[in-house]
Amino acid sequence: METFAVGFGGVALTPTDAGYDEARAVWNGSFHKRPAVIARCRTTAEVGEVVTFARESGVALAVRGGGHSLAGLSSCDGGVVLDLSPMREVVVDPEGRSARVQPGATWADYDAATRAHGMASTGGLISSTGVAGLTLGGGIGWLMRKHGLACDNLTAAEVVTAGGDVVRAGGSDEAELLWGLRGGGGNFGVVTSFEFRVHPVGPVVGGLALFPLDRGEEVLRRYRSWVAELPDEFSTLAGVVTAPPAPFVPQDLVGRKAVAIVGCWCGDPDAGEAALRPIRELKPGVDVFGPMPYPVLQGMLDEGAPPGRRSYTRSGYAAELGDGLIGAVLEHGERMPSPFSQIHVHQMGGAVARVGEDDTAFGSRRAAYAYNVNSMWIDPSEDEVHEEANRELALALAPFSTGGVYVNFLGNEGDARIRAAYGDAKYERLARLKGRFDPHNLFKLNQNIRPAA
């Protein structure tokens, strides 16, 4: 480790170096791992150095892009972290409607660059999320029903493989690898450049509506009928949150559990305002929907998920938002012991469902909803309280689940749940691809697909 750190062409941080503790911190405060070396890469060649060192020495290798892994898989104890955060360049080709992005970029970086040209493509729900991790796991986001998932807009990638080779996937080159990168996670190598298709996106109509929880059944039933008729321009989620002490929240709602309707209309603003009418007819306690630049919407929920909070998640897909699912969400949502915890039910469909089920590695394209129970808190002594409450809610939601799961919402839940994210046939195809590009499973600190023999 010491020899590598001295000879590494990038910046190597060890536990005695200034800045080490800051560099090892990840988004999920439940994980405080201490790698022996944090190798901060600036070039593809430096990425290759780290991969070669890890392969030849046998030390644990973690790859960090934005550091938002819910399962804490972007760091390790005693091994080497390949830190991509210095590689954040975003280059937009407005005439070609494409963007080339380095793997350390966040969606805030990406959206700032594309917005300068009046364009965007689907990112995540939090602007500090890394482009790399979100895309490789699929990429649910605010533009998905109109423009597909983040991975659906991935047209090419440059990858450093476990063998240290630099491979391009895109066009006629390595089509199977590109298929696997569209949802199969970081199992096949380190992506050092992403190429995306971008779309003209002007101001969107986005925002948040809040209702007292005791109106939850009425609101979620209206939400169910509302989204069934929505055009693809609208991507939405419904959830249970604690109303924040924000200036726009009435004092009688602050600190109380509430039903939230969040969404983004990507189209004509007047049509978006008209599409909101069924929700506004319910007279929410808070209504901050309105025209705004897309990057503003992307950052709207950032304060609700800051780095450093402890987080524990369970999630799944549902075929419908039936009364039983609504009842379980409201009953357990009311009992969430932390004001930071949230339940999200994401509306799927639209462009997501029109991509062929086998065209990408991403699974469960036909699901109507994806749900995520995200427990967040601060005090480590309360871990069991919040984790147990989360597991109870997940158990209550299980009868309404399709059995599938969005891989980016997975915690440390075991091989069976990773397989459930893809289904048996797709998992076996991914395992064969893994066997070709990473036969010894060097890249195993992820939602790991074991290589086929």
C-alpha cells in the first residue's frame, strides 16, 4: 500500500494525511469505513493504475463516484478506494444533442452544463447524486416518463476492465457490454466516460403539495385516479413525510406527518398547470408547484437528504396502488419514529415502459409503481429502533409487491434480492457478461453479480 501510494500518478491519501477523513466520508452516515488508501484519479490512465494494483495485490477495491450508495458500497475497510470525484468534466454538443460526462460528476454538474444549452436528460431525485452510480443502476428521475431512465439515454461508455484494458461500448462496439451497463451496476469495470443523448428542456412545472396525514386516504385515492390519466410529460411521486419548518409551510402543519405529492411536468407550462387541477381541487395545505428551471427542481429535495445522516432502506415494485397498499403506507407512515424518514411511491410507466424488457439490463420495466421506505436519523444509539420500524413497514408492504426491486434502492440484502432486481434469465445473462469482463470478481463491492464459470 505504501509503495503504491508513493508511486501513484494521482493523489493518494492515507490515514495520516490531511483531508483523509473528509475524503472517506460517504453520503450514508451509517458507514464509517477506513480504507488504507484513497486513490483520487484525474485520468483514465490513473484509473488503470489503481485497477492493476488491486488486481495484482489482491486488496479490496471499492469504486466511488458520487458516494451515494445506500448500502455503503463506495468505500471499504483496509483496502483501496478508487475515488473518481476529481473527474467531473461535462461537455455538451448541442448540435449533436449529446453530452460526454466524466464519472465523478454529480447531476448538479451535469444539469448546469446542459441547461446552458436549453437541454437535459433524466437524472435522479437529488442533485448531489453521482451520474455514474445512478445511471449504471438504471436511473429513476423527474424526466423518465417523457425521456426514459438515465440508462436509456446512455449511448456509449469508456470502460477500464478488470484486466486493465480500456474498452469502448457503443454503436457497433461491444453492444453486449453497453446492454449490461444500462442497469447492471458497476460489475463490469470502471466507466471513465459516459455519453448521453440530451433533449430540449425549457422551464418545467414542478414542485410539491402537502396534505395533513388524516386526509391521506382521500388524497392517495385521488392521486391514483389522477396519474392513470396523466400524459408522459408528467412524472410524479406520492409519499409520507414530516412537514418541514420551511417558510411556505403553515405553522399548524410543521412537524406533523403529511402526504406529499411531488412532480415535474416537462412540456408546455400552461398545459402543466391545467394537468395539476385535480390535485389543486383538493386544496392542499401547501402548494409550491409552478414554473421553474429544471435544475431548480432537481435540487428541491436536497435539504431532505443531506450527507451524513444514517439511512436504512427497503423497497420494491407494485403493480397497482390499491387500497391495501395505501392503507399500509398511511398506517406505518404515521408511526415512523424519525422526522427525517420518508416513504416514496414513484409513478412509473410512460417512456420507461415502452423500452423492450430485454433491451437493457434494467429490470421490471412494466411495473406501475416503485416504492422506497427510507429511514433516516442521526443518533447511532437509535439504529435498531429505526431499522426495525423500516423492516416492519417493508413486511407490511410485501403482499402488494411484484417481488422485483430497483437495484439503486437496495441495501445490503443478499444475493436473492439482487437476483430479484433482474429476474432469473436477465441475471444469468449478466453473469455471463461478468464472467467475460471480470471473471475473478475484482469489482465485487457493489450489488454484486457473481461471474458465470
